[in-house]
Amino acid sequence: MLNKYFNLDQLLSSSWFLKTVSLLVALVLWIYVSGDRNAEMTRTLTCPVQFVGLATQISLKTNVEEVDVQLSGERSIITGLDPEKVACEINLSGLEPGKYRLAVRTTVPRDMKLVNVTPSHLDIELVRVIERIFPVIIEVQGGLPSGLFLDRVDIEPQNVTVKGEEQVIKAIQKIRVEPTLEQLKAGGRIELPLLVQTEGEVYGDYSINPRNAVLRAVLAQGLPKRDVPV
């Protein structure tokens, strides 16, 4: 009996036995890892939505510009997936100004499966963009005292271009600058911001070019003079 235990102990401690066990363990781990790599898994990516086919002179308004894309595929492939290979877009070709609810078209690599897109539809609004030229009007803050007037007035630019949503541009009444009496008394070059006056409260995007005007004027006493052709 003692001899049997001795032989078993020799067998378990032999290099041949240890090598065999190590080989079996390595083989089992390789099979497990290989099978795990080929197993399917899901992954969710946040992708920007590309809006294509937008007509000129049309502006897009939306509160959502990204969607969550859920994909399924082999673990070894999906874990290394480049998010840029997932394309999400909405085609706006041929659409007129108005409100729409449009589906997000998602394209994924062929070895991937598209599970879900959240949200699958986006609410958007298309608005017409127009531009209009306005003269720059000078209005002294609080008005000029009696007996004073502006002489040799030079303002640059004399006209400005305002571009934006149609409803905003149509509501603009005038573009003005408001120098103070103290600025005019000091004389010289006065740089002033251009102020947009609209009819009532108007909400929307617009741009004005340029944003400031430069005024040069002499504050004179008496009655304003004006050259009249004969």
C-alpha cells in the first residue's frame, strides 16, 4: 500500500505529468477565449445626425442632433468598432419650409446588426432665410437740446445687410445707432453698436454685417443747414 502511494506521488510530481496538465489547462482556456470572442454582444453608440439635401436659403431648426444606435455583433468585432463607420442621416431633399417628423436612416457595417435607434424620428422645422439692406439711422439718446443740431455728419457704413429667418427680417423696422450728447460734445471718432428695432417681440435667428458703425459729426448751434439744388 505504501508503495502505491509512493508511485502516485512520483507520478503527480513528475515533469511529464505537470506538462500534460499545463497543456490541458491551456487548451481549455484557448477554447473558452475563442468561443467567447465569437459570442454575440450588443453595444450602444451615440451618433450625430447628418442632415443632407438642405436647399439654399432654407435654415434647419431642431432640438435633437444625436441619436443612440444599438448594435449587435461578434464581441471581437463590435468592441473595436469605429463609431464613424455608423452613419445616421435625414434626407431633406425637395422639402419646403414647414414642420416635419422624419425618420433617421441608419447605415451600419455589414457584419453588424442594427437593433434599435433612439429616437427613431426627429421633429424638425425648415424656415426660409432672406436678407435685406437697411439704412443706418442716427438717434441721439434723449434727443438734442433746442438750438443744437448735427453738422457734417459722416457714418460708416451708411447701409447694413441683415440676414435671417423670414419672419424676423420682415419684423425689423429700422437699424439705428444711439450716440450720447457727451460723446457728440467730445467729437472725433465714435464707434457704436448697431441696434435692431422690431415690431413687437420676435424670436428667431439673424445676423447683421457689420455689427458696429463709426460716426463722425460736429455738434453745432442754430438751425440745421441743407443744400438745395436750384
